[in-house]
Amino acid sequence: MNLSSVKQNERIAKKGQGYQIKPSSVHERLYVVELEQQVINCFFEEVRGINSQQLEYIPYMRFILTDKLSSLLDEDFQKSVRAILHDRHTGGFTVGVNQQTTDPEDYVKFSTAFSHLIGIPNFDAMSGNYYARFSVKHTDNSDSYLRQAYRLFTLHTDGTYVDEATDWLLMMKFDEQNAVGGRSRLLHLDDWEELDRFYKHPMALQRLIYKAPPSKNVVKEVFRTTFYEQNNEPCICFIDQFVHPENLEQANYLNELSSSMENSSATKGLELPSGELIMLNNRFWLHGREAFEENTRLHRELLRQRGRFA
């Protein structure tokens, strides 16, 4: 089976050595990657001697993790997950540890093995590492929506304010306590009813200024167009918090664009259990987060990686 040729209404399952890939039951464009329990246990056993500090200090150890995982599966596995992310009709999948561990160290290893199947993570200036771990709690004094639990985190793409390609995004949930709400919000660009209107707008190809707040530890201004093309298909770069319009016309365009996406019937919520990750093509998937219900004991911890394709 060539997953890259599967169209939205033709998604089919694949069974390989140690894994299954099948259509998601919660989103018609996503796949679910299921690893056999023995594969997960063997992977963690084989990488027991590797810790997160080694992964931070010794970049090639990250590829060693990928090699350990790949050796437990057939040679088609890497091709298949890469094909999903490159496929315009799908472009995303979920996969988890099947409740075989709750150790954050194991979660770092697992997510690193998957990210390096796909490509190279960017340096994350917010954390000073190739990944970032952050918490969402009842109280917050940050300078962006990322940690603010009780407000809608609007739809956006990642990497808007960094001067390097951000082809894909990985988010993994580490822990969650006393959380009601807070589902991931997803919108595939091709499902957005008003894509054509905004893609063909005179403002679509104007270079706009993106600047990050102090917590991101990035001071350089970046100039980006809202839309661009790849493989003759429209792609988007947008986040409402970090784009700085220079006139009212630009501001009105961005405001109307964001409002249209937020009100799209194609924007859907996704529950991500602890120990599970989602990978998305960042060029044509937008993501955000629903608000949580207020709870003084709320706690959620996430890991983020984002980077370029191999």
C-alpha cells in the first residue's frame, strides 16, 4: 500500500511487523498508528541506558533511539509514517505508549524516536533544547496564550517567528489532572470553507512582520506572507499573537481571516490521552486548544517538538 496516494475518502488500514496503521475514528483525515505491546516494551528496555540529558548533549543519540525503534518494525514503517505526513489529504497521525509507562523520561525517548523518523527538530529557544516541556495550570503569568488555561487558544501554525522551516509539529501529553475541556482544536486547510476567499485576497502575499514575546527568547523580526505554495497547493503561516500589521488594511484582513477559521464548521476537537502524541504537517494543518473549566487543581504537562522534513 502506498499511503501517499490515499485520498480522504479512501483511507485504508495497513498491518506490518509489530504495528498497524488505520484510519482515525475521531477525525476523517487522521491516521492512528498502533504499536504492539511487545514492541513498546522491547523499545523501552533497549533504550533504558539512555537518558534525556544524553539526548540534549549528544545529538546523534536521538537517531540511535529511532534506530532502536525501527529495528523492531519492518522496513516499510518509516516510509509509511513519512508518507502520511507528506500526504495533502491526511497529513497527521496519533500514536501512544499503550499505557506501558508513565515515566516522563520514557515519553521524551518515545517522542524523540518518532520525530527523528520524520526529520530534524528545530532548536526551541523557549526551552534552550530541541524540545520544550511546559505546564498549563490554574494560575499563569506568561506573555502568550500557550499556558493560559481558561481562554480559547486560537488556531495557528507553529514556527511563525523563527527564521527556519517548520514543516511538522509533534505534541505529546505527559500528564493531566483535574482537567475538563482543553481539547486540541484542529483545522485542515482544505476543509476551511473560506480558504479560496482569503488565499486569493490581495493581502495574502504581503510580507508581514512576526515578533515573539520575551518568553520565547527570540528577538529577531521575521517577515512572512500569510499564504504560500508548495507542490502547487496553498499553505499557511499564521498566529494572531505574534503578527504585527503595519496598517488598518492588514489588521482587518488578519482579523477576518482568524474569525473565519475560528467559526469554521470544519474545526474539530480532539482528545489526546496521557502518553499519546500527535504529529501534523504544519504547512496545512492549524491547531489550537479549547478553554478548560476552572479548577484550582488543574494540571496538564505537554512536550512539543517541531522541525523540518528529512
